[in-house]
Amino acid sequence: MKLLTKTALSAIITIASASAFAASVSLPNNLQVSEINGVKVGNSQEFQMANGQNLVSLKYVEDFAVNADDSGALIKSEPLFWHVSVQDGTHYTITIPELNTQDEARNFVNNPVIQVSNNKGATRTANLANQYQLMAGLLRQEVQM
């Protein structure tokens, strides 16, 4: 009886999990997702999110190797946060500006703005927040309540 109960519970969780992740997102190669809603995810350029509000933790990583001897610089960001509301059955594609130099990449890391397009034809820009900006936003929301 216990085995039947565990099997049924596992099946329900599997079905619920599959239906909870209703939106998909594609990232460019130099952005890496590390967490969605506080849950660690594998490094992938495409991932799923639950319908509604989500908080995605990303990192920007780009190697600006000048030549074969790796004399360039590796530009990496601290965690950047994207607060987003997604809809069932929608695919979102994230793009960033073309960054050709180390200075352009550093400027992006300091002021990260992404472009978000979806399969329904809508496009908008979104600012990514660093940890301090994220916490300040949460405190502002708390004060308003």
C-alpha cells in the first residue's frame, strides 16, 4: 500500500511540475542562468519558468582574447537579477547589445539592459539589477505596504 501511495504521489508531482513550467526563455551565449526563484539550475542557454512572477539570477561572462596566447581579459559580472512576469505558452528570447570591446562589456556589467522579445511579436527592454539594487527595491516595496 505504501508503494502505491508513493507512486501515485510521484506521478502527481511530476504532472504538476510539468504544467507549472509554462514559459521558456533563450539566452545569448554570454549570459548564464544560475537560479530561478532561488532554486539552482544547470547552466543552460534555454530554460523553463513558471507562469507569473519570477526572479532569475544571471551572470555575464565574456572572454576578450586578443590572440591565440589568451592575452585578453575575462569580463564577468556579479549576479544580476531579472524580475519578470511570464505567461503560459510564451517563448522569450533575450538579447544584449553587441559588445565588441572590454570597455563596452564593463559598461554593460555596470548598467545591464537586455532586450526581451516573445513569440507573440512583443519586444521591450528590461534593466537587470545587482544585489544592492534588488534589495533596495524590496525595501521600497515593504515601506509602501
